[in-house]
Amino acid sequence: MELTVYLAGEIHSNWRQELKEKAEVLGTPLNFVGPMENHDRSDFIGEEILGEQPNAIYRDEAASKINNLRTQILIRKSDVVIALFGEKYKQWNTAMDASAAVALDKPLIVIRPENLHHPLKELSNKANVTVETVDQAVKVLAYIFDEK
């Protein structure tokens, strides 16, 4: 059995690579998908496909439609969603992806530091598991395959 894991969260740090490396060390059979990690490509995909837009609002709208389509398809095809909430960046897209996982009845693991407990309490209550570190999230996934 192999699971497809959607990795929701900010694209500015290496948390996805860290998670993938830790999963590989534990030997978990996982396939990872997620949002476009090339920020410029994500921002300009609307113009890349649809052509130049009249202003920044239309450019954002065009890109968001295409990015939302990508996200919807990949979350629907995933077996589990991991949503990382960090302290450095705004987390609107992460919250949207995590909420989509809940609405689609996808298993959800939320990663968030303890100091974000209060602002994320409702979402954590809807998640299957809430942890504080990437390492803990990987161990949750590894446990699914544990036959001991």
C-alpha cells in the first residue's frame, strides 16, 4: 500500500523536503503532492496560460482560479492532508486547504507550534491529529504502516 499525501502550507521554507527525507528514513511508502512551490509561476500562471491581464487584481484572479483547480484535484486524489502552520508567514492558503480536506472528509494532520493552539483550536478539533513538529507528523504516518 502506498499513500498520497498532500502537503499544505507555506512554500518559503524547506519543511516539505525535511518531511520527505524523514519519511524516507522510516521507509514509509508515500507519494507527495502539494501546491506549486515556484512562487512566481504560481502568481503568474493565469497570464502564462490566458495572456496578459489588465491589472494586478485580474492577474491574481486568473492565477487563483488555476491554482484552486490544481489544489482541488490534488486534495481529492490524496489519501491524507498535512497542513503546516508556521509562525513566520500568513497562513490563509493553508487554512483554506485544511478546511477543504475537512469538507472532503480527507484525513487531516495539522502541524502547529503550541503558541498557535488558540487561533487554530477549531481547525485542530476537526483534524484527525494535531502535532507540533514535522517529525511527529512523519511518525503518525509511519504508524499507519506499523505491523508490530
